[in-house]
Amino acid sequence: MNRKPLIWLLLALVLAAYALSILLSSPGQSPWSMISGIIIGAASLVMVWKYSREIRNNRPS
């Protein structure tokens, strides 16, 4: 099994956990923390998309 898709999934999970910790830690913080949490969450979604694309491309024909 190719390990590259697993790296994308692991990165997505780490980024999602970090985004959630930013967004849930202190709701009364500056807008920059909310914006950075949203950007990191979007990056996590991109990593999930890359993971699914790699899985599709590595499927045996």
C-alpha cells in the first residue's frame, strides 16, 4: 500500500484538531484567531480532498 494517502489523511486530522482547538478555546478572542481557525479548517478540507483523490488514483484497475 502506498503511504502517501495516509500522510494526507494524518495531516488533515492534525489540522482539523488544531482548527477546532483555536475556534473552541476562547470565543471572545480577536477576530484574527477566528479567521486563522477558519483558514486552517479549510486547509484541512483540502487535505481530505487530496486524500480521496490519491485513494482514487491508487486503486488497481
